[in-house]
Amino acid sequence: MTSYPAPAPTSSGDAFKLVSLFLGLVVVIMGSFGLWLAISAQHASDDAHRAADSAATAKPASSSMPGMQMTAAAGRATASFAGAAPANADAIAMAHAAFPATLPAAPAGPVANVHIGISHDVLSVAPGVKYDAWTFNGTVPGPVVHVRQGQLVRVTLKNSSPMPHSIDFHAARIAPNLAFSDIMPGQTKTFAFRASDPGVYMVHCGTAPAFVHIANGMYFAIIVEPANLPHADVNYVLVASEWYLNKPGLAGPASLDVVKAENMTPDWVTWNGYAGQYKTHPLTARPGQTVRFWVVDAGPSLNTEFHVVGTLLDRAWVNADLADAPQHGIQTAVVPAGGGGVFDVKIDKPGIYPFVSHSFASVMLGEVGLLKVGDVAGTMNH
């Protein structure tokens, strides 16, 4: 057997040198890794700052159609124009012709013919504030439609706007892919449905994105009245809605600010399309009369908490469920976005009775009106 000499023992100095060399290599490797992390983090920070600066300075994205402007980077808060008004706002408010809130008569006979025109129009949404709206029959809201339960409702639509639109009747039991399909510019369409379910319902454009079409003003109310409804002396129709403006609308018409609409931060909230119009031009009744409010919330997003100051809702058909008995003595009733409610008040004492959404941010933005009972002077704020 061949024998090999045993290795010479390593001195303590040699061991120390090996350990030192190993530790030095570790320090170099860790230092290089740390430097790489620092450089990567700086690059990421620089990229984030460049993206933020680009979003802040980018021009708003928009389509060729008015009302489709995106006025800020998604999710970013935009300026509020709530309360914007010219110096002569009071005079403008007085001269403004209030939207007729009185319920029109239902047509006689078995068929109710409804003719609706679709167009784009510049309208006022508050004193001195203009908006480039999308409309049914040239107004916001569109025309109040009143039919009797059981009537056949024949709807004829003509689209005189520069883009596709449609119509969606919440009162109709009908295939929406057929009746509610888009109507191209210049085209006319007719369909019919049986008004079988009593109540007050929202009607709106259903063209995608419906959110944008509703926010631009395409909505109105249809009342389907049953034969056995208790008598009311006076009937008023109120459609609540929100306006989201990309500019004040004083020097030129505003359009839709989609970011505000997505964040549900309106500039104005209105009864029948115009802020505070029934403060300047109050609705009226005589003492002892039963006043019926047919209320629709067009949204597109906020609910209405319907309340009449100084009295109770003597009868309240919550969700506009006229097939069942009403509730009595209600202080405030919720009307959800896209829903309706029917509310009766009987006021014996002359006075001024505000009707509001008791979500008071909406009151501050214009969703307030006055009911004058009897021959009373003056006005009031709430």
C-alpha cells in the first residue's frame, strides 16, 4: 500500500487570511446588490413622476360628439362649479319659464300615441348656466307622458341628432333588444306596449354607455294611472337629476365631466332640469286640497329623500307601487335612482311649504322648491 505524507497543519495566519477573503467577497456581492436595488428604485420613482406629470398636462380625451369629454385623468378630482352665477342671476331666474310640473291629461280611447323627437340642444340648468344637452323633444326632462292603466302605448321616435340614441320605458314589459335598440341619425322607429302596471316610471336613453346619455339629459317620466286611485285636487310631476359640468357654463355651454359623474360629485341637482326654479316660481294649492306629487329620480346616481317641510306625507306609495295600499304619515320617503314614488299631502293652513330631497347636499345644489298654499306673500329659504 502506498502511503502519502499527511498535509502540513495550516497556520492561524493562513486561516485568518481565508476568512478575510471570504468576508470581503460577501461585502462586495451585497454592496453590488444594494446598489442595483437603489438604482431600480430611482428609475421606478422617475417613471412614476413622469406619468403623473403627463397625466396632469395631457389634453382631455374626447370623442367627436359634444357631451363625451373626459376632462381629467380617471379618478382625479376636478373643480366644482356649484353655485356659479352671473351678477344678474336673480333677474334671470325670474324671467326663466319654469318647466310645467302640472300633470297633463291622459288621452282618451284605447291607444295613447306618443311622439318623441331626439336632438342635441343648448339649455339652461341654473340661472345663467348653459349646458350642451341631449334631449327628448328639446327639453330636460323630456315631455311628461300620462296614460291610463290598460291603454296601448304606441311610441314613435325620430332621431334628429348626429349620433345613435334609443329609449327605455321602465313601464314596459317588452324585449329590450327589439324595442329599445339604437336609432341611427335621421331614422324613425315605432313600437308599442301595454301599460299594464300602474305607477310613475322613468324613461331614458339606453344607448351605451347609458350613464353618459342620462347624465346629458335624456330622461322623462311616464305616469300609468289606475282607475281606482284616490282623488287628488292637484297633481305635480317632479323629476330629480344631477348635472356634472366641465366648466361653469357662463361664458359658453358646459358639457359632461365624466370624472365628476363617476365620483358622484355634481355641480347642480335639480327638480325638472333647472336649479331652484320652483323657489322663484312656486307650485300652488288652496288650503284643504290634496296635492299629489308624482316623483321620479333620473339620477344617474343619487337617490332622492323626498320630504315636504311643515307637514307629513299623508299617503305614500313608496316605489310607486299603486297596486297596494299606501303608507300613512310618512316624514321622508326614499326614491332611488331609476325609481319613483307617489306622495299625497293635504295642508289646511296657508303658508309656504318647501319640498326637498332631505339629503341636504342636494338642497344646497338646487334640489328645492316651494309649495304655496293659499294667498301668501313672500318666499323662504331652506
